[in-house]
Amino acid sequence: MTGFPALTGPLVLVDGTAGEITARRFAGGRAVVCSRKAPGKETPNEDAVALVPAGPAAGVALVADGAGGLPGGGRASALAVAALARAVAGAGDEEAALRNAILNGFEAANAEVQALATGAATTLAAVEIAQRQVRPFHAGDSMVLVCGQRGRIKLQTVSHSPTGYAVEAGLLEEREALHHAERHLVSNMVGTPDMRIEVGPPVRLAPRDTVLVASDGLFDNLHLEEIVAEIRCGPLEEAARRLLAAAVTRMERPVPGQPSKPDDISFVLYRPA
């Protein structure tokens, strides 16, 4: 893990602008984080991203995406990430305690965002990493993906949106969903009275598996197979740079028939050591 400094406390990125890649030793492996404002956007980045260690071989990676079109989206995502980070920071690496801390963090985040009383809301996706096993938690359409070195998808969360549910039910193709008129609608977010936390199944990581947690700024601009092709192999920092460049290029130079939706983009990539 040469070139990856150790992470000794929470690493939180809020209002990222240029998309710098930050690499750290984390949760018994390596992680990179990135957050970039949408090309040409004059208002602040409404995403927030964090790595929160919970011992030498455990931690939580999380991404929040403030709801566009609602007041205070950036404030909501920052509050949500901070609340979950506080809950996890003192939990330790015991599996049940860490899982409870994440659930408590979601609830605290929901209460804090509602307390703003501005109508603000945010998505929130988190991955519990402990002893080479991961488990996803999410509310909204920020997604978690796990793929193997050969490109096989081992885990993909379902977006809490009409199109996300339609794809999962087989009523809509993934490629069709990228161009659907209701792609932007989200049915479950942090900051709402009826927020619900979806907890996914645990997945045991093989040595060369890659975990991705990302806002919809990534998944709205690249096809799933394009994302997997960029992250499944090669040095982690290079994979992160390729992924960011591909998404930003698609935003800045749309290609007929390909997805293109200028948006803030944030993600975490993780591999076990």
C-alpha cells in the first residue's frame, strides 16, 4: 500500500470543486475519495463524502447528495455526513455495534436535517466495511456497487426512485432508465418524516474486488458497464481519475444517444489489501 497514508480520523469532503483524488489506507485496505462540482456550476457543490475509521480493519464509507431544487441541499448533505460520522467514530469494530451506530447515524441525520425547517433533504449511502465483508445502507438514489476484477457485479443497491424500482422489477431496461423523464425523481430521502433505511445483505470481498459508493452524478452520466470497466482493475487512484474524467467528459461534451446530465459528482472507491 505504498503511497497511501494511514487514515487516523474521519476524512470528510464538503463543497469539493476541482475533483482532487485523496488516497488513504483504510479499513484493512485502500480507499480513494473524490468530489467535484458540476462543470460550469456557479453555486456550491451539494455533495458530501467521507471515510470514517472504526479500527484497523473496519470503517464506513459514505456519500450524501443534497436534493437539487430544494433549499439548502449542500447544508443537508454536510449535516447528514457529519451526523453519521459522529455516530460511527466511537462504535469500535465489533460488527453489531458498528451496524447499530450506522442506523443511529441515519436517524440522527434525518432529525438534524428536518430541524433545519427549510424543506432541505439529501440522499445518503453508506458501506460498512469490517474483516473483508461489506454491507450497504442507503436512503435515496446514491448507490453502492461491488464488482470483481473480471467485472462481475456482486452487489448493486436499488435506487429509491420510480425508475430504480422499474429497473429492479424488470419493467425498464437500465439504459432506458438513463433517458427516462422521471429519472430525477427520488422517493426516499434523509430529512423527511417518512425516511426509511434500506439495509442490504453482507458480501464477502475477494482480494481484488472493488467497492464503489457514489452520488447520481456518476450513475446518470455513464452506463453501468462503463463504470465497471473503469474501476474493476488497475491502480485505485488511476481508476478514480479515469472514472471522474469519463463522467465529466460526458457532461461537457454530450454524445447523441449517450447519457449526459451535468451534476455534482462524488464517490469512494475501496479495495481490501
